[in-house]
Amino acid sequence: MNERLTDEAYARAAMTYLAEPADRWLGKLIRVLGAAGALDAIKHYQAPAGGSPRTKAGEAMRAAMDRWRTRLPELPGPEEVLDLRKAGIRLTTPQDPEWPGQLADLGDDQPYALWLRGNADLRFNCLRSVAVVGSRAATAYGSYVAAEFAASVAARGLAVISGGAFGVDAAAHRGALSAGGVTIAVLAGGLDTPYPAAHAELFEAIAAQGALVSEWPPGRNVSRLRFLVRNRVIAALATGTVVVEAAERSGALNTARHARDLNRRLMAVPGPVTSDLSAGCHRILRDWQGTLVTSAAEVIEHLGPLDARPGAATAAPVLPRDQLDLDSAKVLDALPGRGGMGTVRVAQGAGLSPAATATLLGQLATGGFVERCDDGWRLRRTGRPACPP
């Protein structure tokens, strides 16, 4: 099969090589010119029309151009980007159905593109999800709580998002995996050499049952700053964020700050007042109006119905029906306009196996298209309260 990248998709892939994520000057350039136009402007050293180099903004843009142009020699061609699929690494951009629309809440700081490895559909699984984050030097208490919370929410159909690090992150991923759920690791370097190396087996398990995500292209190493930049994506992707353990100055607290600023649900697990690793959690509860949670049930309760959250119009968009795959569309068409229908009858109407139909119904429920009822499954109507998960 002959595949090619569109000019816009290739340009967005190129941006991940030329610039660091959350470069607002590049975000503004893309907003004005589009990604393909921005790449052409960088290659030809041309500022947008109307941007005088004599102004402070013009000087800043030219300085940014100088910064990006230093990486032009290492820019791969479109064929090399496509070849990364042989290693299981694919690209998604805002023009793709898999792109999570809630990332637009980051404004000019949203990713130019995302590199993915794994089987999960990123947009679909982030529609109802929770980030579980915390200290790398987690206590036994913190690791236990993270794993228990993650396993319980994953068993209820929520995706668990974290950063793949030692401590709370790893416990959360493993908890979700143990429950057979979807988990997503947002990394701070290239997916060809995920960090930390000691988590190689964990990352393989995440890719098999969820997805590895990065703003950085293959070949990029991690750095302290990249971890902090990465945290805004964890917060933006998730429906809500739970901080299990965090010191007063920590990456987990940085993620919580992003969640707060993005108007996502923010929760924290209390700990001993004598523990430095709980000081950040207590600050979230005391100063940031975070919600205290002591169980997975309380996490799910606080997340609430999918369409009842603040900012739901952008925080959890549902795919347009015409962008669903064919089998999902068949399942929707098989459901009656009014009332419910059992899985076997839906399967008969859709011409699919009951097992495949059951899986698709679960996915459609996560996306807000259908819901369970006394008769089996029914179409979800706008304005109807969501059934409990």
C-alpha cells in the first residue's frame, strides 16, 4: 500500500524536530500560517507578513527562527517519517480522528503533533480518563494507593494516564494493567528509547494494552525541563487528575497546577502531616480547592457524568458520528431509536459477532454514544443524565 503524509502532517512532524514543545512563537506562527506555511517560512527565513523586524515581537520571532533553523540539517524527509511505522511508531496531528481535541485548551502551547506507540486509540480513550501522578520516591503507602485506585478505575472503564516514571507513576500503570484496563504513558523523550530504561518491560506492556505518547520525535533524550513541559499534556489529556504523593516542589505538583489552570477536576490523597511527600497534596487541598479522595469510588464520583464537568465542551469531545469506523457505525445503526436492546440482538442487526459487538458497545459508551439500560443498551440522548459507570 502506497502511503504518503499530507504536507500539513509532515510539517507538524518536522516541527517536533525543529523546536521544543510549547514554544509559543512557533504556536503563533502555525496559527497564522498553518504548519506547512510555517515550515516554509522557517526554511526561507521569512517572518509572517506584517511582522516588522524592528519591533520587539519581530526581533523575538527572528531569534526564534534562528533557533529553529539550527536543527534543519537533522530534519528527516516524509519517507523517513513513514518508515518509523516499521518500529511501531506512528504520528497523529490535529487533523486526524485520533487527535484528542481537548489539547486545544492549551492554546498556542498545544503540541504540534504527537508520536504514538501502542494499540489504544488515544482520543477515544481520553474521553473518560484520569491522571494518577505522584512522587518518584513513593512510600509503600503511596504505591499501594496509586495501584489500588488505578486498578479500580480501570476496571470501571476509565483510562489511566501517567508519566511512566518510578514510584507512583509506575504503580498506577501496573494497577491499570492488572485490571485489564487501558493505560497511557506520556513520556519526555523519544519513543525509540523510552526512559527510564528499567521500565522497558512495563512500557512494552503499556504499548500492548494502551499507548505510549510523546511530543518529542525518536532520537530525543529526556531532560529535567522536558519532564516539566510534558506535564501539561498529562493534565490536558485527562478528565481529572489525582495526586497521590507530592512534595512542595515536585513534578506532580506541576501537573496539578496545569490541571487547575485548565479547569480539570483536581483531587489529592491525604497523608501524614509529618510526611514531606504529602505536603504537596495538602497544599492542593488547602490552597487550590482540590477535592480530598480516599477511594477510587470517590474519584469516579467526583469526575461525574461525562457531560457534566466544567469545560466539557472542550475537555472531552466526542468523535463526530461520520468519523466512526464502519463496524461502530453498524452497531449504532442496529440500535432502536427508542428503548433498549440486548447485545445479541444488536449483533444480529449489525451482522457482527456478539463478542465484537460487546467490545464496540463498550467503546461507544466511553465515547458518549450509547449507555446501558434495563433492556441492554440504548442510544444516549443529548441532555439525558449519564448512567453510572
